[in-house]
Amino acid sequence: MEPQLRIAVIGAGYWGPNLARNFSVSPDWRLVAICDLDRDRAEGLAARVGGVDVVTDVDELLARDDVDAVAIATPARTHHALAIKALASGKHVMVEKPLADAGHRGRAMVDLASVSGLVLMADHTYCYTPAVLKIRELIEEGALGDILFIDSTRINLGLIQPDVDVFWDLAPHDLSIIDFILPGGLKPQSLSAHGADPLGAGKSCVGYLVLPLAGGAMAHVHVNWLSPTKIRQMVIGGTKRTLVWDDLNPQQRLSVYDRGVDLGLQAVDGVERTAATVSYRLGDTWSPALPEREALGQMAAEFAESIREGRPPRTDGEAGLRVLSVLEATARSLAANGAVVPVDERADEATRAEQLAGAL
Amino acid sequence: MEPQLRIAVIGAGYWGPNLARNFSVSPDWRLVAICDLDRDRAEGLAARVGGVDVVTDVDELLARDDVDAVAIATPARTHHALAIKALASGKHVMVEKPLADAGHRGRAMVDLASVSGLVLMADHTYCYTPAVLKIRELIEEGALGDILFIDSTRINLGLIQPDVDVFWDLAPHDLSIIDFILPGGLKPQSLSAHGADPLGAGKSCVGYLVLPLAGGAMAHVHVNWLSPTKIRQMVIGGTKRTLVWDDLNPQQRLSVYDRGVDLGLQAVDGVERTAATVSYRLGDTWSPALPEREALGQMAAEFAESIREGRPPRTDGEAGLRVLSVLEATARSLAANGAVVPVDERADEATRAEQLAGAL
Amino acid sequence: MEPQLRIAVIGAGYWGPNLARNFSVSPDWRLVAICDLDRDRAEGLAARVGGVDVVTDVDELLARDDVDAVAIATPARTHHALAIKALASGKHVMVEKPLADAGHRGRAMVDLASVSGLVLMADHTYCYTPAVLKIRELIEEGALGDILFIDSTRINLGLIQPDVDVFWDLAPHDLSIIDFILPGGLKPQSLSAHGADPLGAGKSCVGYLVLPLAGGAMAHVHVNWLSPTKIRQMVIGGTKRTLVWDDLNPQQRLSVYDRGVDLGLQAVDGVERTAATVSYRLGDTWSPALPEREALGQMAAEFAESIREGRPPRTDGEAGLRVLSVLEATARSLAANGAVVPVDERADEATRAEQLAGAL
Amino acid sequence: MEPQLRIAVIGAGYWGPNLARNFSVSPDWRLVAICDLDRDRAEGLAARVGGVDVVTDVDELLARDDVDAVAIATPARTHHALAIKALASGKHVMVEKPLADAGHRGRAMVDLASVSGLVLMADHTYCYTPAVLKIRELIEEGALGDILFIDSTRINLGLIQPDVDVFWDLAPHDLSIIDFILPGGLKPQSLSAHGADPLGAGKSCVGYLVLPLAGGAMAHVHVNWLSPTKIRQMVIGGTKRTLVWDDLNPQQRLSVYDRGVDLGLQAVDGVERTAATVSYRLGDTWSPALPEREALGQMAAEFAESIREGRPPRTDGEAGLRVLSVLEATARSLAANGAVVPVDERADEATRAEQLAGAL
């Protein structure tokens, strides 16, 4: 057994306690400190996880030699400053989603980690659930064939957030999952986002996101704070099989359908023509058993393993950046009333320059 | 009891037999003839509904004095020519969806019916189901309050149609229903449509349609031929209550949730400010009992009643036109790669003219 | 292709038309006549299936040489007399459930068919549905292992029948299915039946039937006319796997769970002891695809094939007798207030004689 | 605000921690001590609830003046001795289910509490869930009318208990709930129990319990350790409405169906006859909203309130006795191979004496 790595959790608000609890029971980690500006809150949390150190000054924390890594669970606008400081102090860093509040700041974090030889991990918790790990495995081994479409629905009567719209609140889950399961990650060229604010809340409460994927495939995300019923469902259509993930059905979360449509070329007068024959498969359905395991425990293990092996974690800073790019493009599409926008902002600017050039 | 009206069914293919069967048993109607170019097919159908006349020449049919109305169930490209002839012969007309294959031809049909004082009815069958009739009634009486959003899903492993894409195949159902239940009908200013053809079938097999409604509300339609599971669900969110229609759950098709979000104005320093308070309702759910009644029978009754009362039927030619306008705009948006397009084509042309003018 | 067998349907009431329609389109059969005391009813049915002969006198029908078999769909109390006559005239016979209104009369029918070398088939329609055929196949090939328990629920808001209780109305379905899928058929030594008549309808409207099976297994049937929700579910637990059949879920009627409990013997101090170790399997779930086929068509084919091959059909007279025995024992248990009674009535009498002898 | 009552929890095993946690946060209670023979276990629990006293000697605990009540969460065979001691020391007592391991010992506890003027409460936790409280309220106010039948299903792949069968493990939940919601409590005259042990585990793993109720109604309980699917459902049929409680559907736990059958007397020839007319109601369904509240918190409040008001708690010792009587009769019926047995054992003995007398 290798010696334990030592971690501190920065931020004792909503999410920090979950991280602290999991690191405190992980065989890979020793939780050494809780850091929060609010000493009472930090002490309360420290007591609940077995009496670790309490620190209110982050510089003091980062100066310590007995801390190998930090997990940052503070508001998004502080992620960049804290992560840069921590990386500069030689600590590995895990950051709660979203990675940063702007793409270029996230990029700076990723670059610093890279040149420093440190691990920067995005806290995409859902990716470590047994269901998502199994989906990734099935896609990797080719069980679904090529991906044709992904349709994700995450709707519920939800708390209207004061500072973010329904996309920034809920879609990071869908986007990080899609990024995780797609070989090569989520790299749409463009997207369109459609939001509705029918209550006059000053931000989208109902949202739809359309993401064209490579090869004519498409991903679609529906997020909604106003739905009286709760749905957490993702359908992933492939050339071989289609998978339905219903996260609210613990008795059958994953169903893999051997049903689908096959298009074949038809030889007409000895010439192969594009006029296709269509055939349908109506095969069995299969629901793989899933282990009962907490996602955060798996994520803590992956963080430790990536540090020990000197490799990027499964949800690395680049994954965080890809999700962030999509969220930023979403905001641009919304501002343009649902227009199709490129996901890479520089491409966007280039396009605008081209358009400008064309108009001249 | 008033004397029965006399009707002939034109077209004995897929849908005609359903119309013939319902008119033949309706107390309001006497079915007098089946008309089809294929005599065998017409005779087969005529025999199954009690031995009515068989006609292969539509002009001969329309020349008859003992026919008050015709129901047209032929391919969409023939609707215009047949309907115009029938109206010109003084017959009331019901036309299978879509009303016509182009908006201007549908408009000509509506105009001729209007000047002739004849009824032109769109065969929007779904609108006469007990579920949709109840939804319309609930919205009309204010049970839902103002409509905030409508989300409609109609997905299934479906037959890939040779001549139309998934929007023209499935969305007319959703659009005609939304048109029927919204006071004032479906009149979006603009829309965007996103389609995917991941199998290379030459047309969209997965489709999403975004329809901004008045007052910041939004309708969204998801149609899909590639889904292994069948979903027929519509969620209608209102300021007072939200309704979920699950057409595949015969034991509880409609659920009305007294749950939702209320935004209220807050008086700050004696001044009413837009800074809103948010409150949540978590009330009871109610599922109204629905009668067991076949929609086509209800539609036949409405056709007769509208003729007798000299009024437009509930799904009149204008309703058919509104659906057609949305389908045409859908095609334009798809051709423009998902761009937001105006629904009224003339507006579209005007916009283009403006753009052209601006570019000069 | 062998020549078609010729059949007549006796009884044109509720069920006869379904039989007539299926025989009329079966490639194995030629429907030659409809026989009913009510000539109008017989003629109406004959017209709907293509104009076959109409007969009102059953003796006249049975005297005909061009009839190989008859299907009897008349009230239960007439089954015995009609079947005996038909068998005596050398016709093969299919009889609607229940086989007869009393066990000894059913036995006489089976015996006459046997000595005459004719096929007597019980119309246990459910056994020919794709779901039940697949269940039988799975049990036969050992996929479930040994059967541990069968729990069948058939409840709905149902019509209170004037002449029979809820057991005789609904349980024949469950019993004939259990008889069909169990290797060796349904042969309980004893049973107990518990009925409730809380409305004072004069007969059981809610019923429970407990059937001990060989090897400590147990079958249980719940039938209910007073349930507001409809359930049609059978759970079949086996040593290897457990199967759940939900007939109201067309998207996943059958689910085979590789979950269960294993008991193993434990060697204690070198001696194998009955003190068992318990282990749990939590494996995958699998839902076999089922063809879309009408059960009555399959049953007509089996009737023809059994006649041609001179073998008993899958649901033969003996199967009908086994179901009848259980229904009769059910009535005896109900009369004895839920007491455990032997299924074989003669055993019952023997037991009583023994008890009497013991009391002397 | 009244002063808090002071309580100690005896037993720090499986259930004790839940009780301790709830009493420690209840406004009505001050948790003063944890008592367990195993000091380490007691100290571990005491630390987690804020550092209360630890006691290993129950006599020492009961001698304290600063303890008003005790909650006993030890093995069933110790309930009687501990409760008698506690009552004799003047403490109010709450006892985990079952009340005792034998009816006469439970009776002794109830009698001692009664003569001492102390509260003896049965820990029937389920009765304090929002769903069961609402069911009781609906029955009390007459919303369901007279009860016609109760059908309860509690099945799951469950742990085979070393010392009790599936009835003693699971049925106390159903029985305590039925006792709680029926006006007058659960008082069947007789019952029959049918158990199966198909794995040879030495005890029933599948069980059915039939309980005739007053007025021809019937309760039925199905408990099962071998089911691969989990069902927690109770159907309560009444003359006015029927209620379905699906505890695994958090979005709609309770459904009240205004559907049912009405029998009316029919006047024939001016004479009222029992031949009944049958009519059916097919009305709306209604699902009441339920508050989110932990049952144990409600139970702690009820315990405090009953002590302060000097009245029996809603689930008093008599309720515990009624459940115990049914469990004991269940064991007798199982031993008699499913025979109908009286619930009151003394009645049973009387019957046997009568039989004996009759046999002489």
C-alpha cells in the first residue's frame, strides 16, 4: 500500500462538506485541513470529519509542506485566482464545476498545470457514477456502434438561482457527461441555444441546446426549472444499439436496446446506388447490473491515481475547458436570439471579421 | 332529428378506410360513395362499409346531386386540385393533413371556401381525442393560467418515409394540437428547426423545433424516428398549474399539477421594484376522468354540425394553414442550417429585401 | 401444402366471432359453417367472415361429411353434451374454457376423445401469446432453474358476472397459463381459496388462491373485480433466475432477472451441515424481444397440427381437466371458509372417510 | 414553550442510532444518555449526537432522576424484561417492534404501564410517515367510505434473517399500518397464513396472510424475500373511493380513485329484492400533496405530547399487542399448514376444547 496523499478542502459551503467527507474516508487520501474565510463554518465541518486543521488564510494553507493537493469548492468567480495560487505553490488541484467563470481564465489554469507538471482535475462528479462509467465502457468497446444522436433531459421544479440561468445551473451535468462518454470528448463546431423566461425572472428558466456532432450526429439538451415532474433521462442512439439511461429508475437505470434502423446500399442494374434499403432490428433489451458505489469516492480515487501515475485524470482541465466553451457559446447564442454560433470564440470573431469583410 | 348529410370519401388507401368506417356509422352522415382511381381498392372498401357506390372518376362524383360533402384522403400533392374542384362543385370539404403541399395553394383553398360559403375542414384527428378536448377546455377556463411553455415529445422507432422528413411526418400532430389548445391558435413570429440525418438517409430523422410564443413563452417539439422507446408526451406549463399529457398511459393520460413557481414584486423602501420574490407551490395533483370515445366519430360530428350551423369547424382551413406555415418555415430553417426564420414567408422575403437594401 | 381441414364454429355469441375470424384466415383451415340456435346471429357472423353456411340444428351440422372439426363457444353448461355428440360423430373438438361445468363431465369428454382417437383441445388462448410461449421455452430450457414460486395478479375494475364469481371469471387464465408453463402441468395436491364479498353481491369479488407445488414451491393467484387500477402481472421465481411478466407494458413485457439468493451447505468441523450459507446474485436483467402475433392464429395452427400428427395439442383435454379440478377445489375451499382442501375430490372423500373412521 | 422531557436510548445497534439522532434534534426532548452493554458502541453513538452520557448498566440508568423516558431498541427477547424494569422505575417507555416476543409478555407490559399511569408506546415508525397519516385522515373523514378490502405487497430481494421468517421480518410494517388506519384497529377474528420455503432455508421466505375483517371485508398481505423487483404497495378499496399507495413513487405516492362499483336494490313487482343492480363510477383521480417530513421526528413529538397530555399515544401498547396477536396466530396457522385459526389464542384453546368435547 502506497502512503496516503494529503489534501485540504478550500470552501466549507454547500459542496465542500461532500468533498471533505469523501476524502476523509478514502484509503488514498488523508484530509489534513479545511480552509474557509468563515472560521465557524470551517470548524463546524472540521469537527464532523474527525477534527482536522482549520485555516482561514489560503496563503498560509498553500505554504504548508504537508499538503499535496487542494480541492476548491468556492464560488466560480474565485476559481481562477485560487487555482493559479495553488498550482504556483506546487499543489495538485481539483476544481468544482464550472472550471472558471471565463474560458481564457480556465485556459490559463490548464496551461500553468501543464508546465508545472501538476494535475488539474475538473470535479465532474456525475462521470464517476456507476451508470456513466458503464455507458463510457459500452461506447468504448463498440457496443453501441457509431453515435447517431444524444438526447438529454434534466427537468424539475427547481430553485431559480439568483446569479445564473438554467443553462449554467443544470447543463454542466449533461455536458460533462457527454464529454466523458464520447471518444474524443465533446467538440461541437457550433451550437444554438434557445431560452425562455416566461415568468420575467430576468434569465432563462427553460432551455434547449442543440449541438451538432461529427458525422451528422446531434446532441440535444433540455433543461427546465419549471417542470412539475422530474425527469433525468439520456437517450444515446448508435448504429448498433441504443441506450436509455433513466436515472430515476433505480431498478433499471440503463437499458440497451438492440433495436434500430439499418440503411444499406442497393445494387440497381448492377450499379450501386445511394437509394437505400431500410431494414429494422427489433431485438432484445438488456439492462446491465450496476454496482452500488458513491461517485465522489470513485472521483477521489481517480484524483490520487492520476497524481501517482503522472497522467491526466479522466476528467482533466481540458474536459473542464470543453464544457466551459460550450457554456460560453450558449450565452452568445442566447444573446443572438438563438442564432447558430461557433463554439470556439476566436472562430466566432473570425467569422464576424469575414462577414464584415464580405459586407464591405 | 335532422336529415343525414351525404358524404363521399375520395381515396381508399391508408387513411380513407378509417374515414369511411366512421362516416358509415355516424348518425349525422350517410356515406354514399367511395372514389378511387383503383376500382378494386374502392370496391373492397365499399363492401366492408355496407355496399356503397364505387366511383373512379372524381368529376363524375362531384357532378352528383346526392353528395353534400367529400372527405379527401389522397396524397398531399393532389389536395389542392381536388379540393378546388369539390368546392367549385358546391361540396363541403374535409382534407387529410397536411392541408396542401404549399402554403399559397392552401390559401387558395381557404379563400374559395370562404367566398363560396362552404365549410373547409382540416382533418386534425388528434384534436378530437378526449384528452385534447379536455386540455383545450382546461386552458379555456383558465385552469392553467397563462401558458409559459409547451414541450412536446413524439419519438419512436418509426418508418423512414420515402418522400418526407421526420418533421413533415410527425410534427403536424404536435402542431395541430398546439394550434387547437392555444387560445388564438399557433402563431409564432419565428422559429428554428434543427435536424439530424446521422444515417445518411437524405432527410432529417431526428428533429427539434423551437417556437417562441407570445409573452416570452416557448413551444418545443421533439420528433424522432430512431428512438427505441416510444414516448408521446406533452408538458404544458402555466402560471397557475402545469399539465402533463402522457398518451401512452391509458390509466392516467392527463395529470394537472398544482405545482409551480410564483414571482412577486417586492416593495423596497416603499417603492415597488422589479426585484422579485420567488415562491413555490407544491399542491395536489389531479387527473380528470376521460370518456372513451373515438376521435374520428367526434370529428365527423363536428363536420356535420359546422355545416348545419354555417360556422367554421373547430379545425378549419385557417388552422390547416397555420400548421402548413410552420412546416414551410421549418424547411427554410433547416435549409439555413438551423437559423431563426420568420414563419410568415412574406415577412421572410421582406426581411431579405431589407437585408439586401441594407447591404447596398 | 397439405389440404385444409374443415371446421365449423358452434356458438355465435361473444367468443365465437373471434374463433370464426381466425379460422377463416388461417392457412390450415377452411371455415365451412356457423351454427347457432339464433339464425339471425349466425347469419350476421357468417356474412362478416365471407359467407359460409349457416346451420341452426347441431345434429344436422354433425351429420355433415365435410366437417372435420368443431369449435364450441357456447355456455359452459352445454359443453359436455355438445362435445360428446361431436366426438361421437367423429369430429375433432376445441372447447372454450372452462372445459365443462363439472370435473366428471370433463373427464367423460376426455375419455371419449381418447378411445375415439380424436383430438380434444382446450381453448386456453393466453397460452399461445408470444409472452407465454417464450416463458414456457425459458423454463423448458432451464433458464430459470427449478421453480420456487409463482405469483400472479389479475385485477381491474371488472364487470360483476351474474352467474360466476371472480375465481371462475378470471382465474382460468392464470391457471391455464401456470399449467402450460410448468413441466408436468399444474398438479397441486391441495389448495386454499379465500374470497371476499364486501359489497354483498352474493359471490366473491376479491379472491386469493394458494397452490402448494412440488418441492416446497408455491403458486398464488390474486383476482379482483374491485381494483381501480389494472394489473396483469406474473412473477416466476427460480433457483437460477426470476422472470417478471407485465402484460400491460408492451415495451417490456418480459424481464428476466439474474438476481436471487443461493443457499449452500457449509462444512462445519469437517461435517457437512444443513446450516446454510446465503449468497446473493445481483446480475443483469434481460428482456427478450417478442414477435407480434395474434394468439388465436397460433392456437388454430396448433389444433390443425395436432390433428395431422395424431398427437395431443399443447393445451389438450387433460390440461382443461387440470384447470377444472382446481376451480372445483376452489369452490370447496370457499365453502369451507378457506380451509385447505385436496384438489382431487376423490381424495377429499377419502380423507373424510378416514376422519370419520378415526372419530369412531 | 414547555420544558424538554429527558430521554435515554437503550441499545446502540442497528435502530438505536436513528432514535438517538431524532431525539437529539427534537424540540420536545433532551437526549441525556445512551445505554449499551458494549461501551465502545455506546460511546461511538454518544459522540455522534453531541456527547451525551454513556451508561452500560441499565439499572444505573433507571435509577437516575434526570431521565423521564427510555426508548428500547434491543433484541425482541429482551423487550419484556427491560420495559418492565423501566416502568417499575417510573419511566415512560417506547419499544421497538415487535412489542415483545410473546403475547402474554406484551400484555404484562401494557398492564403495568396502565396501572402505573405511564405511557407505553409501540415504535410503529411507518405510521408517522406523511403518506400513512394522510391515509388515516382520509379514512377517518369518510373519503373512502366503508373499507371493502386492503391488499398490501411488500416484496424485494431481501436478507434471509437467521432467527425470524419473512412474516416476522416484514409483516409487522403492514400490520401496524393497517392497525393504524382502520378505525378501531386491526381485530380479525381469524386468519390463515401460507408460507413457502422453496430454498430449504428452514423458514418461510415467501408469505401470504389472509385476514377477514368486519362486514365481509378482507385484508391480504404478501411478503417475499425472493422477489427480484421491489414493490411496496397498498390498495385500500372503499365503498366511495379506492386508494393506492405506491411508496416507491415519490412523485405520486397516494392516488385516490373515484372509481368503483355500486350495488343497489331493485324493486321487482313492487317488492324490494336482493337481486342487485350494478353501476360503475369512473371518476377523476386525485393525488394529495404530502409534506416532506421524517417519520421518526413525528413519532418523537407524539411520544412527548402523549406524556404531557396523559393520554395513550397514537401507537400505544395495545396497538403493539394487536400486531403481536396477529403474528402469533400467523405462526399457529403456518404450523397447521395454512389452516384458518382464531387470532385470540384463548379462543383457539376454547375451540380445541370444544372439538375435544365433541369427539368424546
